[in-house]
Amino acid sequence: MNFLSQLLRGISFVPALVSGIEQMFGGKSGSEKKDAAMSFLENASATVDAVAAREIVNPEKFREGISKIIDGTVQCLNSSTWAKGGTATSSGATASK
């Protein structure tokens, strides 16, 4: 599977992942929830394999990009009806840097 396919497949799971992390770690800080999401994504998307295959030549910048995707997803979810149920607030679900 080429790199672009892996990346797009990984991104498609971010909204569900963020929602699941919020449900499991609702009482934790935003940064703790973001760390859990980052850890899961890194493992699930086979980042290690991509780095080994030289498809990701700068792992730190790749991680930074994934971090921004998670932040954007949280921002979108917090501004939607998803947050109205009281399970998330803009301060509770927002991942900080």
C-alpha cells in the first residue's frame, strides 16, 4: 500500500478515534486525551513501517502534522452538535499543544 493511501486511511479514522477517546478519558485533560489519540494513530497507521521504508523522511514533522489533524478534528467536533450532549466542552475536549 502506498504512503498516500495509508495516510488517507489513517485520517479517515480521526473523528471516530477522537470521539472514542473522549468517551473513555472524559475526565482527563485535553493534552492527555490528545496523547492517547496520537499513540493509537501512530500504532494503527504503521508509521514505523513507513519510516523504515523511507516514505516518511521526517518523522517529527509527520507527527506534528498528525497532531494538527487531531486538533482540527477536536475543534470541529466541539463546534458541532456533538458537544451539545454535555459529553464534551470546548475546554474539556480541546487538546492543547
